[in-house]
Amino acid sequence: MSDKKVFLPLEFDNGKVFNLENEEIKYLENKFNNVREDFKFIINNKELIYFDNASTTQVNKRALSKYVEYIEKYNSNIYRSRNKLELKNEQRVNYVKNEILRMIDENKEDEELRKFGKIEFTQGSTSSLEIVYENIKKYIIDKVREKEELKQYNESKSNKVIVNIMCSNEDHKSTVSKFINIKQNISELYSSSIKINIHNIDLDLSGIYSISTVNERLSDIKAITELAKQNNDTVINICILTSINSITGALSDIEVITQNAKDIDENFITIIDCTQQFKHSKSFMNIANIDVVIFSAHKMYSVDGIGIMYISNKISEIIKYTDKSAGSLNIGAIFALGETIEYIKELKIDDISKYIFYITNYLYRKLKEINDMNNEKIIEFDKGMELLGCKMNYGIISFNVKGYDSSDIGEILSDNDIIVRESNDCMNIKKNNLRVSLGIYNNINEIDIFIDVLKKIIL
């Protein structure tokens, strides 16, 4: 255990500044050192240091047990029959859905949450995003065809369907690529009847969406929307955002951005990728302003094979998906996810956030020491931790080592039983980065070992 006091002059819990004193550090270290016993992967790989938690997390024992319990005691389908076994399973699935709604917006009561929208299960986050994209694409094409049909009969003076898409090419490519390319995919077919505008949001140096930049893009969209309405055009506004960026680890202010978008256009379609969030952070979102939320179980310490998608009632006629018609669900994984949600609640999400921030801050300072001891910027940080200012980092630091290929370093680290993510082929912008992403079972001792091995490689 570490006796060091780490000063953390950063924001926590929507603006509450906190510093961790020695006693709280010891409490967190003891608590999460014991958490290591909750993960069989960690127990069975005592010599391995797993620092690739943004890609997938290890599975807690309670989730594994619940999965096995389902297979051994309750294995059947749902939505197909009214027998007591299927009804019992359906009841449990609905319970898990309610728990997920509470995670998305903990400030509202269950009945109120259900008025806003519903939870549906998919095969994973990529599958969820594909469903969202295909349904929105169909909605846009249907609107274009309506316009073309009306023009044929001179029943409308309308010229075009105007589509504004606000997103960032610095987000995960599975989140935004299809929407970025939708301009080419649809415009080629209906060039005379549609205009698609892509409004890109670059991350600022702290690794989040700059509210001022976002508001500039929203101002542009507002002007386009007002002009289009004057011309009797149909306008479809969409924003695709990520709560915690998978490279910078920083949490953007989704609540403010979505509120500002809805203020411009109450029908603004808001899609949020939360795949890095719920394992380490509260939601900080107002569900009233959110139309789609996407995340997956395997990135929050649960069993792989299930994706989670919130769909607001406001766009249920656009995104016409229900897991009742999606074929056989991975019900065991849903049971495991429900158990994982209980596990995270018992650990207390505030303690998880503080601990993850503590070890992330420690890792950053140790990496920075390499530069300080050599009077040279050998470690070059990506956006995020180095320039976070008063923001919170949730366990991800990306950096490159001057003069080295990240793949070479990643391979050597692997030979020393340290698993990180080298390069970043999951992003639209290619960088020669190493990404270290931490989980609740990682600790200071592992970070010290990682730093020692890294020094031997690069110094």
C-alpha cells in the first residue's frame, strides 16, 4: 500500500472540488485491493497486469455465478410462450431494464423514467449503432421520397430535405463513421432533393467537447434550420456524442450540450455513446433531452454478448427496434448484467470514481516524472490528462514515446506480462499512441511495475 498523499485539485460530482487525504487514500486502496478477489481472471493471472480495460473489462465472480445459475436453473427463451419459466425470466429481464433506466437518470422515479423511453437489448454496442444508423437512414430516405413524390404532382414548393449532423471525428469510428459517410451514401442517390451538412466538433486540449465550439456549431445549425423552414424545406437535426472519450478518458458535459440542442430544435435527435461511462461514473444526464443511449455489458465488468440501448418514446417511430423481434436474446448475459449493476451499487459509484481518478492521477504523475528526470519530453501525452484543468479523468491515458513505434513498445510490454492497447485503429484519426486504461482491480503497485518496465525500454 502507498503512503503517498496525492493532491487532486480537480472537479468531482458536477463541480464539487475534492482532495483525497491520506486516510481516504488508504481506505480506497484497501477496499479496491480486496476487489481483486472478486475477479477470477485476476486471481488466475497473478503475474499479469491488465491495462486494457477500455477495450474490455474482466468479469466479476457474481456475474459469472449468475450466468451459470441461469444456464443450470432457468435456461429458456422469452417472449415466445406464456409458460411459468419464460414468464419468470421475462420478469427478471424487465427488472434489469428498470435498473438500467435508473442508471441513466438517477434523479427521476421509475414511473417517470418509463414515460420517457425504454430499454432494448442487442448483440453489442456496434450492433446498437448499426440499428440506429439504418433506422435513421431509412427515415431520411423516406422523407426525401415524400418530397420527390409531392414535387411530381406539384403539390409542394419544397426543394430539399436538409440534414444537419453534429459529431466528432475524434470519437470511436464505430460511433460516428457511418454518420460521417451518410452524406456520400445518400446524396449520390438523391442529390437534387437532399442536402447533408456535417458539423464536426474537435475535442479541446483537455479531451472534451468545448462548449463554446459546440455552441458555434449549434448556432450554425439554428441558422440553417430557420432558413430551411422559410423555404418550406424539411429539416432533420442529429447529434452523435460520446460521454467519456475512449482515448482521452475525459467526460464531456452531455447534459448542457443536449439541452442546448433541444433548445434550438425540440426534435433534435440526440445519440449518446456511453460505453466507457457507467463502469466508473454516474450518468450526469437528463433523460428528457436524450433520444438514444448505447453501451455494452463487457465494458462494465460483466459478461460479453449483450448490448444495451435506450430509445426515447419521442423517436420510437424513427428507430423501430424491439428486442422482442430480434431473435433469441442472450438472457444469461442479461441476468449477469443485472447482478453486475447490483455489485457496482454495493461498491458505491462515488468510491469507484475517486479510486479510478486517484490511480489515473498517480499514473500520469509517474509518466510525467520520466520527462522531468530527463529534461526532455520523451512522453508526449494525447489530449486529456495533461491539460484537464478542472475536469475528471476516468482511467484512460494515451501517449506516445518520442522515437518509438507504439506497436514495438506494446509487444515488449506484453512479453513482460503487461497488457496495454498500442496504436488506436478503433479511431478515425490514426495516432502512434499507447493507451493505458485502468479498472477497479488495478493498483499502484502495478503502475510502478509498468513504469519500471517502460523506463527500461525507452531510457
